[in-house]
Amino acid sequence: MGTDNMSKVFQALSHPIRRTIIDLLSKQPLTTGELCEQFDVSRYAVMKHLTILESAQVVLTRKNGREKINYFHAVPLQEVYRRWMNQFQADDASSMINLKHLFKKKESDDCMTRIQENNSFHIVQEICIQAGREKVFQALTKDINKWWSIRLFDQSELVAESKLGGKFYETSAEGKEALWGTLNLIKSNEELHYNGALGMPGAVNSYYIYKLKEDRPNETILQLDHTAFGMIDSSWEEDYEEGWNRLLHDLKHFIE
């Protein structure tokens, strides 16, 4: 991170309203109107604070019709943390940064030129599983290491903590860790909401949701809804469509 960018991050954190905005957005995305309702100041004042947060890339935004949705983006804060932690040779637990640099090494300059700012994709997939919702929910949480076939490390373990704020992460045999997502909403046997880059590098925010519907006894319709926006490569949507299709069928095969 350059000096100018780091200065913007410190400026973004210097005001209590901006810190409160970050706290609110770290729990869930909010429209600008919803944020304004949280403060006893004018809408104009809140928008000025949001502009400063956007300039530091701590907040990313996306248009949804006439509304503007604001999302927390943790990477700039993690990069600030990493700068001083390196002086003490601490273990780098900042998995989003690790993923960012891992993929940067693999991408060529030609690939990087295809990345467009403020691009996005939205994937929705469904699969019918011959099992009750409780069994499917357990597979998505407690049993995820048994069927999730896409890994970043060899001989790794996957853990999905089934609690609000819980991590979905991968640990290598050498102790390295990669964060796949953070659980933002949980409704037992019904719904799971995650925020996680899922291997996408750079200034990207990604949200994926599982919804379980049991229309018949021992038959569950599992819906996957994945939205990503930011510095999105034009090829990623197709890659992630194929990846999700593979994972959902792996899940179905494991359960049935």
C-alpha cells in the first residue's frame, strides 16, 4: 500500500461517525438511506463521511436501481495491520491478502488488462437433494470438509463455524490459513449468508447465500445466490458458475 493510500485509511478511521459506519457495514451491507437513519446528523454529512471511506476503499458501493448499496471492504485495513506486524515476524493471518498475492503471481499482464473497475456478476443456481433440510444444513456446516472439493492447499482441512461471525476457512498441513467467508446470517436448517472473496484477488466484495426449502418430506431445494462486484475479471463469472455447479453436485452426491 502506498503512503497516500495509507494516509487515506488513517483519515477514514479518524472520525467516530466513520468508525461507526464501518462497524455497521461489517455486519451487513446497507443503503445510504439506511445509514443516514443511524445518525443524528444531516444526510449531507453522512454522505461526506461515505465519500472519505470510499476514497480509502474501506467502503465499496454498488447501484441497485435508484438506491446505492454500501459494503465494507476489509483489505485496506488488513494491509495497514500487515505492515507493522511484519516487523515482528508475526504469522500472517490476513488470508484475504494472501489470496490477493497468490493470484497476482498467477495472472499475466494480459489477464490484468481485462479487469474492469465496478464490474459485477450475479449467479443463482438450484439443486434438488433427496434429504431433509436438517441433513443438508449439517453438510453445509459440520460436514463441509467431507465434500467441498475445491481447495487452495494440498492435504488441507476445511472448517465452517456455524455461529454468527463464524469463519469458513481452510488450513494447510503447514498451518497456513485461507479465509473463504465469514458468516453474517444464520437461520438453522433454512439459510446461511457469507461474506467472502472466495479466492478473488484485489478490490472485490463477494456475498453468497444458501437457502433451503423443503417442499416435500425428505426433499430439499437448495438455492445458491452469489453476488460479486469491484475489480472483476471478465472470465470469472463463467469460472464461478462452473465451480458452484461442481460443488453443488458434490454436495448432492455426498448426501444421497
